[in-house]
Amino acid sequence: MSDQGRTLVAGEALFDLWLEGGEVRGRPGGGPFNTARTLGRLRRPVAYLGAVSDDGFGRTLRQHLADDGVAPDAIVETALPSTLALADLGAAGGARYGFWGDGTASASLRPDAALAAIPDGVDVLHVGTLGLVFEPMAEALEAVTARLAPRALVVLDPNVRPAAITHEQGYRDRLDRVLALTTIVKVSDEDLAWLCPGQAAEDAARGLLARGPAVVLLTRGADGVVVMTAAGERVVDVPPARVVDTIGAGDAFSGGFLAASRLRSGGMDLDAAADAAAYGALVASMTCERAGASPPTLDEVEARRRAGGVPAA
């Protein structure tokens, strides 16, 4: 496995709700929550930073984190109700989301509480998704990023959710400020279609690389991952999967990439980034074979890796 120290994943933890057979079903979710669980299941040192309710949903969220080996020392508890996402599952397994965020737990995280919750020994900070949308959480995570950037590598996954963005220019401005502190950016082609309308995804990703990050990871679903550094580009294939749904696949990719990464102050070279992306793609592919955001364990990934020849983490 990789040799960096603890990763701090900051952002929202929520419950995904969807309609199935005329009944409402639910599972724990949220991009950062899923990424933290992936790292935990891959046995990497990881803590989750976010506000979590003391209601039944929140207790379940904390239990899932604990069960997967995610350290609880950066969780901020609140009596506000849990944040909810409403997922509309398409025929191909993809999902569209609506969100109940105002006045809920995740959105309530304030800068003072977030800064006070930062644990010791953080080498990598991962931020994104609704964590950079809902206020005051977005302000809090920007403050955490600014605090940690001088001594930790920052990984940004915008994971854009247009349905949740009510103040587009403010969101774009904040994303620019966080991007300036970022070493690795993971974006999907769907993210870039919203962020850079009218541009080809590869050109938009190269534009992000030109703004300072050492690595840009462009995920394109089943069409693979384009790894970009100043030294060049490489396309990494995604292993075939019998897709149940794609919920949490991008988050699982992020967790798998970080689990396999050997990060240094200058980022990582193209070969190392491509190897880590191949491992992340395997983790994401396996996640697509399960209902909901349920990343595989290290033992499951290693068994599949040995069978398929994917580089070890």
C-alpha cells in the first residue's frame, strides 16, 4: 500500500433516498463520506471531517464510518436533522440527484468548528462535492484547505451537483480559490461540461492543469481515465463490470487512487499517477457491481487484481 500518512476527507455525509418497487429505500452516502469509507475499507489511515446529526440517520452514518475503519476524531456532532439526497435512478444505472440541505447537519458546519476539529498528522486533504456548495460548510472547508495547504497535499474533486448550486458565481469563485491550493484534481467529463461549457473535456482538463495542479485526473466512465501531468498524458482503461448502478463510483475511484498513491510535496510523476489511477479504476468498477455506494474491501480488490493483473496498491 502507499506510504503517506493520514488522509483527512472533508465534506458532507448524508442519506441517499430512492424509490424502488413503490417503496422508499435509503443508504448512507455523500461524496466525501463515500471516499472516506473507501479508504477505510482499503485499510488506509483516514479521518472524516464533517457535521453529523445525532438523529437515527446520523447514528447510522457514524456507525458505517466506524465499521469501515474511518477515525471519528474530526466529526462534529449536531442536533440538526441529517442531510438527504433524492436519487432518481435511470435505466442504465446512473443517478440524478435533488438535495435537502438548508438547515441540515452537513450544511451547518462552521469555520471555527471545522478548524478546531482538524486532527494531528494530516498529510493529505480531500475536499469537494456539496462541501463546496452548502453554506456555511463551504466557507468552513475553504478555511480548512487554507489552514492545511502549507503542510498537506490538497486533492479536489468538484463532483459538481448543479441541482444544489443556487449561487453559481460564488461557487465558481470559491472553486477557483481552492484550486489555487490544490495538487491533484479529479474531474469527470460531466463536471467539465458544466464548468467549461462548449469545450471538449480534454481541453478543459488541460486548462485546469495549466492553472497549477501537478496532476489532473479526467474520468470518463466506461471510456477510461485520462491522467494529465506537465510531463504528458496517459489513458487508463476501466476494467469491465456488470453494472448494477454507478452510485459512488467516482468517490470509490478517488479513494482507490489515494490508497495506491505515493504522494510527495511535489505531487507525483506520470507513471505513478497512471498506476494509482489503474487501481482506482478497478475499485470504481467493482463498486458499480453493487447496489448503492458500497466500495470493496482490500481483500476483495486484491483478489480481483491478482486475477486481472492490475498494479498493486
